[in-house]
Amino acid sequence: MVYTNRKHIAWYLGSCFCFIAFVFGSCSLTKPVKTGEMAYAVRQYDKAIELLEEEYKNETKDASKYRKAYLLGQCNDILQRFNEALKWFDIADQYAKTDKSAEDLAYALKKNERYVDAEKLFSVLYRKTKDNTFRGQADICRLAAKKQNEEPNYDLEPFSVNTKYSEYSPAFFEDEFIVFSSDREGSTGGDTYEATGHSFSDLFVMSKRGRQVHNFDAVINSAANEGTVCFNKTFDEIFFTRCVSEGRDGQFCKIYYSKRFNGYWVEPEPIMFFDDKTNFYHPTLIENDSVLIFSAAPDGKSYDLFYSERIGDGWSEAAIMPSVINSLGNEKFPTAYNDTLFFASDGHPGFGGLDVFKTYVNDDGSWARPKNMGFPINSGADDFGLIVEQSFTPSENIVLEGFFTSSRNYSNLDDIFFFSIYPEEEAEEEAEEEETEEVEEEIAEYQIYLAGRVVEVLYQDGDPNKEVTGKNPISNAFLNIETPDSTFSMNSDSSGRFLFEANSGQYKLIAKMQGFLSDKADVIIPDRSTLKADTTINIEIDLDKIVYDAEIVIPNIYYDYNKWNVRDDAKPSLNSLEELLVLNPRINIELGSHTDCRGEDDFNLDLSQKRAQSVVTYLTQKGISGNRLKAVGYGETNFAIDCNCADCTEEQHQINRRTTFKIIQ
């Protein structure tokens, strides 16, 4: 199988989800808090709600009441208490009456499946802002409202393991058992996880035919959080998520692996795809157990799907899945059935929170555009972790059968559901698919990403006048981005990369890093209406290290015989030098002019001084301060090629006739 390794670093639109269903990423556990705002900041959401509700009652100023209500909406939303979240976002909007508060309310209505109300509010926001995101959301809500009123073609029932706690991400174990994750009473350790107010999560097992639930295994479960598991085909390998506290840095999640010998699991070890401070989790095996797909957030923000190929007893370096799968949102909880990959996303067009999507590999090795699974799998809440019944075979009576996780009951947290989907009437199915595709295509045309990389240019012998020998990524480079409508900034990640969603028009990007010369890139983003799919425009911004007193030749600077005026064919190169000085206002330069060895020494020295001064004059006329420029005529005192004058070739003479600049202190 061929996998496209097209790097996609999702920069924003994500957050560190810190509740059971999303597996505990990097959360503070023990820091004492005194205010609701503090509790929210350290992700103690259950405690934050308790404090914020009391603070809201005692507030008298509208601005403060809005802030408390907004945070209560956020906390309840994160903890999947969507009814409460809607209540508080509605209150916040009554105080603020801004586009932002209306947007929060619209998404809360959508998550509560009040699609008609959500469509109206998104439509109002689109008319006010002309932001096509809102138009797309209104279209989704219209389609969802229509589906709500249709005759169901499915059976959906809660699984018998569900409790008042979270049960999620089931996996089949051997022929008779189901393993799932839960933070129910009886979990190992006994401590309370402050983000949720419940126990830490463990793996549990039950027979398909019975109702008795047991802890999966004492070697696998620990006092930390365990969840989201998969097994190989022979059920003697287990891959699961464990989140371990790293002291003040909080919890970080990794994929752990164990092997079973003679019926016993050995002590699990982490598979270190990334460093200790990177969250990566939700493993699933495909391709006859030879490829592991999982979710990770190397940038510390939103989650993408990655893959690794089995190499002997180890695994290859993690590689990101293509951008047709990874969106600017979060992609998580991958599972597989035959040649189909299921995953959950809140970045692709969906009906609420996380929705389940499916994709497969085309004949040419590329991944197909993900398709939303629709109702009943997806709802306004979070839906994920779909697995297909082991013994299932598609027939004329049943299209699909299995289990998935959802927070749609709006009273508990996550529950596991069993589903059976039956065939629709052919005409209805075709009409539905056509309408769904129209909405998805309409939304898709508004997704244009600008992906880039900031790199250090490496030269042979460290000489910028010689060949480029390579490039190194520059991490944490500062980027200033000027768009047709606004200006914003960001930093490159550890691999020098950055990514953001762009609108049509011209963009100017300036990259800066201490010790380097700043540089820029101008990019024209095409009209969205001309695109038929998501488009990623890739750029690279090269930065040179600042080296003082190193002579750099300015190319294509020529003078007429015995003349010193700047010719028209020299202006493009000098304009580039002017741009460099504008982008780097703190550097001063020396402009040097050199002649070849022919002619009298004094004449050449005077001529070269006049030529250097003409360059300085040209730059000052362009607006560069003369205090930053120094003209030096070297005549024939400093050859680039030191040949005997009578023996120098014309090419060597030309190399010696040069205009240079150097950065000076």
C-alpha cells in the first residue's frame, strides 16, 4: 500500500481536550485553585463549574457576568454537558450580543440538535459577516433538520455495560469478549481525576453473551489513565493509551504495547514515536497488522492522524496522514474494518461535535475523500470509536452492524451503542447522497490552507557566494502575516512548519528569527470558486544567518566602460537589496565596488569609489537612510581571483569586477 506523506501541521482550531472520552491530554491534576477562572486555566473543569456558578450569582457587572457565563459554557461543553453548555452560552449572549457570543450559541444549539434554531442563527451571522464558514454551517443544519424528520432505517440501542460514568471505545477481544474503557467505580488506583470528578480510566472486559464486567488485566491497568485499545489478529499483542503524570507539566499520553505469552501479558512499554511532552494515542492496526494508525498532536494543539509501519520487532518513524484526511480541526479514534478506515473529526463538515467518517485507499494508492457516516452514527454530540461486528457480512437486509461511542444521551458522559443499519429505498438513497455531496462540496470549496516551512540555508564552506548544500528547519521563527483584511502572527513549530486557513487574495508573510536576516514571501491565494476540493498551497521561506564582515556579491551589477551610473539592468538586484534593508532595519552595510587588474591603480580606485557611491545614492533615493550605508571603492586591491594580470582570462576579469555588500557592526 502507498501512503501519501504530505505534512500537515494543524496550527489552531484545536485545544487540549481534558475529559475521559478524549483521553486526558496534558492536564493539570493537583494544583490548588481559588477561583473559577484559575480552575478553568488549569483544566479542573468540574471544580471550575462549582466555583463559577457561585461567582456568577455574586457578580453585579454585566461584563463580569458575561465572562462567568462564557466560562461555564466552555467548561460544560468540554465535559460534554451540552444542555448546560447551551444554557450558559445563551445567558452569555444576552449580556454580550456580539458576533462571537452568537457564534458560541449557534454551535451549542447545533450540538443539542436544535438544528432549525442553529440554522437561523448561522444564517444571521453569515449575512452580517459574509464569513462563508457560517453559510456552510447553516447548510449542514438544514440537512440535519431534514434527516431528523425522516423515517429511521436503523436500530440503535444502548449497550448493557453503560453506567452513569463514561464507557467508550469498544474493541473485540478473541471471539467472545469486548474490551472497553471506563472511569467507573472499581478502577485501579482509587484517586479522583480532577478534570472530571470521576475515577481514573481503566480497561474493562465482558463476554458478548453475559453482563458481568471485569477489570481487563492487572498488568495493563495501572493507577494512571488507560483507554482506547486495539489487538492484533491473533490477540497476543495489545496496543493501548496510557496517560502518566509528568509532575508539574501535567499528564501526557502515549501508546503502550504488550505481548501475551502462555495467557499472561508482559509489562507494557511505551512506543516512543514522539518525545515525552507530546500526546499520541488511539491506536488501530491495518494491513494485516503491519501498519499502526494513531492520533497525535506534535504541535501541542490540534490532533492529526499518523501512521507507522512495522519493521521487524519495531516501528518506523511516525509519518502524518495526507491532508485529505487531516483537517484544521481534530482527527482521533481511528478504527478499521477490512479496507475501510473509520475515524472521528470535528474539522470536516459534521452534525455537531466529533463525527465519524470513513475513507479507503484508491487504486492509485491515495486516500479517498472522507465521507460522513450520517445518521444514526452521527449526532449533535460527540460520536466516535466505531467498530464493525466481527461476524458481520453485508446483505440485502443489513448494510452495517456494530458498536460506537456517543455522548448523545445528554445526561451521562460517553455511552456505547449497538447499531444495525438497513437499506434505504434506492431512489431515496441516491437523493440523500446527492444532497449530502452538494453540501459537502459547497463547504469544501471554502477550505484553502497555506502551509509553509522556515529554513536556514546552508552553503558550501559556509560561504553564501557558493552553492547551497542543504537546509535546516528553524523552530519558533516568528511570522507576521498580512492578509487582504487583517494582520496576524504565529510561530513555526519544532520542524520549522506552519499552517493556517486562508481566504482568496494576496498574502505577505515575513519570517524573523534572532541571528538571521528576515525575509518574506508573497503568495496569491486563488478564488475559492475555482477550486473543486481542499487545496493546500506550500511555500518555503529561506533565512540566512547574519555574518558580519563577510563579502556577498550582488549579482548582475554591470557598468558601461569608464562609467559609474547605475544601469537599468542592475536595478532588479539593487531593489532586492533595498527590500532586504527594509526587512532588516537594524543592520548597516558597506557597499563595495571592485575593478579588475587592467588600468592604472589610482584611476581604478577612483572609479570604484564612484560606482560604490552610485549604489548608495540609488538606495537613499529609494528611502534607505544614508546613515546605514557606507560606500568603499576597492579598485584592484582585493581580487576575488588572484591571477597574474597578463594571464587572467576574460571570465576571471569579470569575476573580479564585482559589486558587493557586507554587514558591518
